[in-house]
Amino acid sequence: MISRRPLLAALALAACHSGTSSAPAPTRGATDAGTPQSLSADARYVPAPDRRAAVFPMEWRHKAGRAPIIGTHAMVASDAPLGSAAGVEILKLGGNAVDAAVAVGFALAVAYPEAGNIGGGGYMVIHMADGRNATLDYREVAPLAATRNMYLDESGKLTDRSVVGVTASGVPGAVAGLTEALAKYGTMSLAQVMAPAIRYAEDGIPVDSITYKSLRGGRALIEKFDGRSVFLPNGEPPAFGSTLKQPALAKTLRAIAERGRDAFYAGPIAEAWTSELRRAGGIITMDDLARYRPAWHDPVRSAYRGYTLLTMPPSSSGGVTITETLNILEGFDSLPAFGSAGWAHLLGSAYQRAFIDRNEKLADPAFVSVPIRELTDKRYAAKLRATIGHMHATPTATVSATMREGMETTHYSVVDERGNAVATTTTLNNLFGSGVYVTTAGFFLNDEMDDFAAQPGKPNMFGLVQGEANAIQPGKRMLSAMSPTVVLDRDGSLLLVVGSRGGPRIITSTSQVILNVLDFKMTLADAMSAPRLHHQALPDSLLVEAAGVRPEVADSLRAMGYGVATGRGIGLVNAIMRVRGGYEGVSDPRSTGRPIGY
Ligand code: GLY
């Protein structure tokens, strides 16, 4: 039975501070300044008539008015141009959105090795134009040999073995997930949808400035393990302008294309890579691989101001936390002006409350009873809303749990000509995962074990307290924040396909793009360029992007009692929006991604 004490403590504390249970009066526009940017930077782009000009702080590095990529038939948006191209190739051959999404997933494992993967896992939300909706959980699980205290040293101190090296990995789910999605909702063969990925691995990918910088950024981790022979041939990434081939990965991909998931989870390739790992001290066995299964679930389905959200249930916390946050915000007739202190206060307070629940109560439902219905109930949200103080911060109860999580991951969105939509988020956890590269099969292994609470109830090496529900148990999925989401319009038709990278910031960045489109009526490009904020209960502060709030707004927030922390970027989103005549695709201006439509 999971304790409800932290949330109740927070509620009591909040009631003390507010002295009233009534909702705060939003300070609409009170602290706004700045000049609206021209709505369209591209003269050929005409935003829909219901979109409004966005107002960003003057110093904010992304300007409003960026034009999206337009596709009259279909769209793929991912963090790597070759990933998007693989999806479009499959769509143009007649594949549906699931065929294309599987193609993108395998292509990113080659063309975006920092986060695309076959050695990690992910989540997929599928919305078929015929009305079928589904989610697929292909999150990694703890190996059978995993133990609760495996990352503590003899004195009980947390080590870095959950982050770096051979013991950091959960049993990979990506290959099982992608092949399962294709079998149930796809129309093409594995060989067809994997053809772009196999070509990229065999013929090589161009080492452009993005790939070069990415490998350079990962050098300290990659050079510790065997990936250095492929990615740092002379101690440096392959020369800018050269071609990077991955023959071992190509062989593995060919085998999967021919024999399906069994090529990865059984037989000679599996024997080779698990033996290689175990010789180095790893604990994943053939038995772990044989037992791995992805899990189908109904989406978390919620209504927000008449729109419908279809998003990811546990083992990801994404869908429940987004739903709880939006349920809290829906009680306000309208949100305070974008960028105002009132906006930051309400969003920060809603996130804080949803994250208190998230950090304490959410975990793998196969191991822990998760109160999804209670947490996503509008009456419950009303109770939480009543605890938000009138223009002052509520300290997070110090007993509330929180998480240390990787900040990386990658999200891609796909819509096909029929209006089928797929939102997929996949990860190795940190960039290049644990750093361990399996030479026999050509892939990086994840460091997803770090998403468990390695020391429940005690501060970890960052001083954070982690929840019991997410303690390590063999075969259990570690809690995730991945939030692939599909939003349906008020008439039930597809509106948005969205998701993000960024550990817990996935939840805040994904939901803010949704709020920017639904509440602030921004174009999708502006919704993605807009500055973001983040609150995850503990650390008990509001994180804002550098120059993302005006100085006077930051002053107001401090006066309300917020600790205001500044970071460089919150989330990397890839999204698609249906507009009249087709689809707009936008990759986050913070990212290296590119949408491709036709
Ligand atoms: N590893 C990041 C997440 O799953 O949320």
C-alpha cells in the first residue's frame, strides 16, 4: 500500500499558506511587456484564422512567427533528418503511420545513436483513423539478477553503477516493441520498413556537423568502452564530411528483418551479445531476453476544455501527470496571459502538485497498485486546485519523493494520408546510454536502471528522496516520464501529435506545447518556440529557460516565494498539427530535428 502522507502534508501546508480554499484570481497580463512579433516570418505561410500572435520576452532567443513545414498528405517529425526521411520513404511506398513509425525507430538507431536505439526502450501511442486507439509499453525491465540495493557500496552510499557501465542496463525492449507494433497495426513486412535503417548502417550516414558535435559531446563516455572503435576511430569522431558505416549493426538489423524479434532475443546474436556483456560483468541473461514482452494498454484518455488527450499510462508517469496537471488548470476559465507571473505561478503550482503524486505513487502497475483513476479524476484535481495560493508559492512538503532522471531521449511524431497517427518516445536514458557498446551486435546499451529509486526513502547522491513504489525488483519496469500524446479536436478528429525529450521535463514541455496551442491559440511553430518552465516538486523551485521570462516576472515570482532557477533548455519536442489542407510539422528550435512532409 503506497503512502498518501506526502500529498496530504502538502495539502495541509498549502491550506495554511493560502488561508482560503478559493481559486486564485489570475493576474491577466499584469506583468506582460514586449512587442508581438509578426505572426509569419515566411510570406507564403498563412496561419489558420483562429491563431493569435505570440508575445515572447524581448531577449528570448527564439522569435515568434517561424513558419512550419507543411505537408498536404502526411508528415514525419523527428530529431534526425534521416529518421524523418526513413518514415516518409515508407509512407510514400504506401505504408501507414505505424509502418513509418517502426521505420523511423530503426532508422534512428543508426542515424541518431545518441538516443535512437535497439538497446533501449520506449512507448508508442497509436490513433487509427478508424477510431482504434492503443498504447504500447516497450520499456526496459530490471534483469532477473537485479537486487534492491545493487547500486549501493558497502557503506550504503549510492554509486554511479546505475548510470555508467555494464550493470546500468535494463533488458532492452525496443526490438520487441517495434516488431510488435508492426505486427498488430502495420501493413508492411519488417524487411520493407527496416530497409532504410539497414541501408544507413551498410552504406553509412554522412558525418554532418550535427553528428560530429553529438559524438564529440559523448566522447568522454564513448571512449571508456568499445564503441570508440566505431565512433571515435582516432580518438575523435569521424571527420566532418566523411561517411560513418556500422557493419555490426547492419548485420543485426538484417537478422531482425529476416527473423523478427527472435533474432535479438534468442539465437546466436543474443548469445553473442549477452556473453560479451556478462564477460565484462553485466547481468542480463538469455533468460531475461526470452521473458521480455512489450505490453499493450488502453491510453489514458482525458478531456481538456472539450479536446481529448490520448496519452501513455504507467509504467510511464507521463500521461497521468499531464492529465492531472491539465485537470487542475481546466478549473480556471482562462489561463493568465502567456509569460506573466500569474501564468508561471499557476502552471508551476499545477505541475508541483501533479509531480508530488507522480514521484510517490506511480510505478510499474504489474508490481504496484497505481491509483490511475483517482489521480486523473476531475474532482480530485479540484481539491488540488483549491490548495493553490493566491499569487504565492506553496513549499513542497520536504517528505515528498522525487527522482533523479536522465535528461535525454528522443520523440518522433508521424501522421499518414489516412489520418492515422503515431506518437513515439524512445530512449537509452542518458545520451549514448550506459556508454557500453556491444561490438558483436553493434549497439549501445541503455542506463535505464537509473530511473529506478536506487535508495528508496533516502536522499541519493544529489540529496533527493526517492519513492518506495519505484524500488528495484527483478522483471519490473522503471518509472518513466515519456509522454507520447495524441490530441483530438472538439469534433473528435486528429489535432496534434506531440512528445518530447528531457527526463521529467518531458512532461512539462509536452504539456506546455499543448497548452500553447489549445489555450493561447499559438501556431504550432510559436507553441514550440515559446519559452518553457518546469516544476517537479523537488527540488522545490521553478526552473525557467535563460531569458525565457522577463526580469520583472522573475522578480514577481521571487516575491511570491518561488526559488527561480535558470537553465538552458527545457525539452526537445517534435510535433505535428492538423490544419486546413494538411499537416504542419515542427521540430523544436532547441533541437537538430527536421520534419518532412509531402
Ligand atoms: N529515461 C527518461 C525517462 O524514461 O523518462
